[in-house]
Amino acid sequence: MIFIMIIVSTLSCTYDSLEITCLDRILAHHNMREYDGEDINDWHVVLWQYEWRGEDYFDWSSHLVDKILWPTDCEGVFLFSSYSDSLRYLFEHEAITIGLVGIR
């Protein structure tokens, strides 16, 4: 009977908590933690999440840095390679802003 209970409890376990998500990977890539709604100061660097064509993209920003949108995928690979890339225009006009997801 105990053997059957062990098998049933083992089979019912899920390992979702061990799965590394896209957000986990990109937060680690940028050495950030998940944003939980705290006030943002000028010295904070933040990470924005976007969705475009069914994929997640991320871009960091800061009040102290004047920077253009330069999104990366979950692995930190840039979506486009130059400012004049035609994908930039499409991304800027089609991407949906999910929101602020990371902070450092």
C-alpha cells in the first residue's frame, strides 16, 4: 500500500517551478530582478516587455540614459542589427507593450 502511495504522489508532482522561463533568462542576462511595483528612481535601470508576432521581446531603459528602442529576444539576441533596419519600423508600429517587468 505504501509503495502505491509513493508512486501516485510521484506521478502527481509537477516540476513547473524548476522550468526557467523566458523572463527568468532575460532578467539574468541583464542582472535584474522582477519588477514588483515599487517606485522607480532616476538611477534605476528597468526592463520593458513587448510582444510582436507571437514572440516576447525586451528592452532596457533608464531616466538617465537617452537611448533608442533596441529590443532583444529571450536569449538577449537583438531583433535588428542596425538603426536603419526595416524591422525597426515594423516593430515600433506593431509591437504591443506588455509592461515593466524588471528592475536593477
